[in-house]
Amino acid sequence: MAVKPCPAGQERNEKTNRCRKIAAATSASSSKKAKSPSKSPSKTPSKSSSKSPSKKSPSKSTKKVAADERAIQDVAMMKQIQKDYLEMRSEYAKMEKERDKYREAYENMVRTMAKCHEDLKKEQRR
């Protein structure tokens, strides 16, 4: 199986047979890495000293605005849920009335049939 050539700026490692960055590029990146830790301690105090209540306020106010917007959305959603619930209860009450009406009609029909059956038996006995 043929080995693919490494991309530009890389060379093949003889031990692992894998592509790696060329030493010149790696040393340049390692020198950048070495410089960055020395910069970060100097930045850290300046960041903490530069952080003032005015810088924190926008993020807090932004968070507060977002929280307020979510609260408004939640209230609107709860109102819609309540409205839907009341509509469903109203529909359910209508269905119960209709069910009761049919139940009453059914019971009347059963009573009428029982009465007719009794009358028929009386006629047959005579």
C-alpha cells in the first residue's frame, strides 16, 4: 500500500510514519506558547483592575432584560394555557350535558319498553 505524501508544511515521522509539522514551524509555535504564559499573568491583574462595576452592569442588565423577556413569555404562555383549559372545560361541560340528555332519553325508552312489555303480557293473559 502506497503512503500518501504529507501536506505542505509537514514531514513524515520516521518512527511513527505519521505526518508532523516541520520543526521550524513547531519551534515558532512553541516560542509563541512560551511567550503567552508570561503575557497572561500580566493581563490577569490588569483585567481584574480594569473590571469596574460599569463593565459588569451591562452584562447584568443584559441578563436581566433576557430574564424579563423570558418571564413575559412565560406569563403569556400561562395565560394561553389557562384560556385553553377554560375552553376545554366549557366543551367538557357541554358534552356532559349532551351525555345526560342521551342518558335520560335512553332511560325513558327503557321504561317505555318495559311498560309496553308488561301491557303485552297482560293482553296475552286475558
